[in-house]
Amino acid sequence: MPRSQGNSTYSIVLTGLLGLGFIAATIIGSIAWYNSKRPVGWEDKQHPDIVPEINR
């Protein structure tokens, strides 16, 4: 009973979930970083339009 098809599908699903998780973590982390306190020297820089404003 060959199980290569099942294992292949399982690997593809896990790889896809890993990729989606990485992309989500990158996006959420970028939004959090842009909305955090600006580092020294960046206080007067303009807020990027693509990043949503979060009220505290």
C-alpha cells in the first residue's frame, strides 16, 4: 500500500500553513513596529499611508 500521495499532500498543506503564518507574522509585526514609539532620529518622519493607525 503506497502512501506517497497522502504524505505529499500532508507536506504541501504544512508548507502552505508555514508560509501563511510567516506572512501573517511579518505583516502584523510591521504594523506593530510602525505604530510603536519611533526610534531616536525618526520622531519627525511621516507615518506610511499603507499602515493603519491604531488608537491606544
